[in-house]
Amino acid sequence: MHVQVALARRTLTPFGLWVFGAAASAPMVVLAGGIVATYATTGVEALPLVFVLVAGVVAVLAVGYTAMARQVGHAAAYYGILAHGLGRSWGVAAGLVALVAYNAIQTSLFGLFGATLAGQLGGAWWVWAGIAVAVVGVVGVRAIVLSTRVLAAVLAVSLLIVAAFTLAGLGQPADGGLSWEGFDASSLAVSGIGGAVAFCVAAFMGTDAPGSFVEEAIDRRSVGRATIAAVLVLGGVYAAAAWAMGIAAGPRSVADVAADPAAGLPLSVLERLGGWWVPLAQTVLICAIVTSMLAFHSVIARYVFAMAREGVLPAGLARTGSATRVSAPRGGSLTQTGIAVVVVGGFASSGADPVAVMFTWLSALGAMGLLCLLLAASVAAVRAPAGLRGPKAGVWEWRLAPVIGVAGGVVVLALMVGNVDSLLGAPPGSRAPLLLPAILVATAVVGGLWAGQVRRSRPEVYAGIGRGTPATHAVLDAITVSI
């Protein structure tokens, strides 16, 4: 018997779903950290073109993922998708991998947040990280509407600053004129291309967040539009920002300039518009890190809630907050906060660098895990039974897009795994980066073994894996009548 407890239905608008996907990706973090680090580490001049190509691959992969998410309607999206498309054991494996990946990305941001504030205001990074854990934990147990408003406000200002940076960079070219070298395909044939692809993939992780809010969406069909729109919009934004950075520093010099801390990218370019842009950008960067953490926190909370509702995780985590209907999955939220406290405390006590180790390694682990899950979701879409696809299933979203996405995604994943050492700053030949794919494989194996144990000991729970979302009328919605 499944726990008949539901999330607050018909809460998130299509715009709200898009906000969660775009805010999780954190455009300000990509501008201030990702693009600069990619130029400095790889030296790839055609980075704008790489962003366009990676955005295309991720968008095509998202077609099958969102089609399945819409039809399955499960808050633990990858868990439900693979349970229906590939089998219940695959679903549990995907659920655990998703929890590891999302937790890794979300927790990595505490290291970045702590280090950024410690650099600006002083103090120990872990103190600032602890404050962020508390803030995210408090907001995370509130209704999703509050989180959406906070995310939307910060995202709007972030995009404004990225647009201002782009105009400032294009307005004063270092070489005296605009250059299109950043979109020259011949510049892709360089040694650092694999690392550039890996960095770009990491920049798009989080855009799949709308799939976990399908139970709360006003219109399930908007999940696909919100996800793909987030990928395409951010792809254009990141490509334009990378192009502007190349123009501002010079296409042939941008790698050296980005690698020089004294150059102060990207703030030195923003300063051309006026000195007040710099403190504004620094403030918004801090806020963007927090809202990105909040977006991932919300997704993780829903995974814990949905898997607990079916008995795969302790059922008490689904009952926390309300007997039948919750505006926020408190059990999952508190669980994620507890995990963050343990991980931040572990890194702090070990003396590890919060950016070079904590942020870099955990975010790379999360990005690799989510790319694997997107690939698996596309395979599940191809293998989905006709009854799940529905009577009006389109060839594009159930056949062509998933197959094309898998083909492109496998290439991207291979480049990412093969060049993960550049993501992590590890020396060539080091075996340490292999720890990341090993963790993901081990997690999937544990998930499969756990599913087998559930099948033997609790067959009724196993039968309900991926199928525990209450029917529309099984849990009544709150009704407010105003005259």
C-alpha cells in the first residue's frame, strides 16, 4: 500500500519551472567562474561555439527525458523514468545516483560560497558555508512559491549583469574590431577541446530540475518547454558571454588574460560601464550561489520524499509536515540539510581547499552523474511501452530525439570522462580522477542490489517502485474560496 501523500499540486507555472532550471545553472557563477576557468585551463578559442554545440546536445537529450517525466509524473524524475522504461531495479539505481549527483553539486556550492565571502569579508570559509546551510535549510522547508520568487528575482538581476558584461566586452574590442574566431569550427581541433566540453557540460547541469516539479506543475506539458527553453536560452547567454570575453581580451590572448588573476576577469570588463557595476556583480554572485543551492536543495528534497513515499527510503520522510498533503517535503529538506552539514564539516576538518578540492571535485562528480542519467532517460524513452507513451506519441520525442541525443551524449560523456583531470586540475596520468566514475558505478550497483533485496523481502514495495504518485482524486487539494 503506497503512502497517499501528495505535493501541493497546480502550484508552479511554466515560468516558475523555467526559473528553477535556469537558476540552478546559475549564470553569474558560470560567467565569473566557469567561462574564465575554461579559457585559462584549456586555451580553446572557440569556446562560444563549444557552448552552442553542447547546448544542442543537452537540449536534444532533454526531449526524451521531459517526455518521460511528463507521462510518468514522478517527483523523483530519473527514478520514476527508469523504473517505467528500463525496469524497477534500474529505477532504484537511478534514484540513488541522482541523490549522489544532486547532493554533490548542491554541497559543492557551499565551498564556493564560503570561499567567496571569506575572500571578500574575511573569516573562515566554513563559517560562511554554515550560515548558507542554515539559510537554505530554513527557506527549503517553506512553500515552493517563496523559493520561486527568490530565485526569479536573483536570476533576473544575474541575466542583466551578464548582458551588461556582454555589451561592455563587445563595445571595446581589444583588437580594434569584432572577431568571429570564437565560432570558427577549425579552432575545435585542439588538444584542450575535451576539457572545454567537460566544463561546458557542467555549466548546463541543473537545467533538468523542472522534471522533479511535475507533480506541482499547473500543466505537465510545460515541463518539457521549460527545460528545453532553459537549455537553449542559457546556451545563447553563455556563448555570447564567452564571445564577449574573447573580444574584450583578444581571441588569441584571452587564455593568458583569464589565467592571470591580476587581470580581474570578468569584473575588469564590467568596470568599463562604471565602478558601481563591480560591487553589484559581487553581491549578485553571492546571491546567485545561494539560489542555485536552493534550487538543487528543492530537487533533492523531492527525490527523498518521493522515494520514501513508496517505501524505498524510510516512509517517515514522506509523512513529515502533513498527513496527506505537503506544500514542501520537510523530511527530504531536513535530510539534505543534514547531509550538507556532515559534508561541509568533513571538508572543513580535513583542511581541504573549499574551491580547488570541495567545489571542483563535487561539482564534477555531480555533472558527470547527471549527464549519465540524461543518457539513461533517453534510452528509457526509446524502450517505453506504448501504453506509457500515449495515443498521440510523436516520433520525434519518443524515437528520433532520444537516439540522436544518446549518440551525441555518448561522445560528450567520453570527452568528459577522458578529460576529467583538466576539470579537477589533476596532473596528467593521475588515477585520482577515475574515482568519480567509480563512485557513480558503485552507487548504481548498490541501487540494483538494494532493489533486489526489496524484491525478496518486500515484494509489495518492489511492485510499487516508480508508481507511488497518488491518483488525482486520491488526495484532496486545498480549496480557497474568496468572495
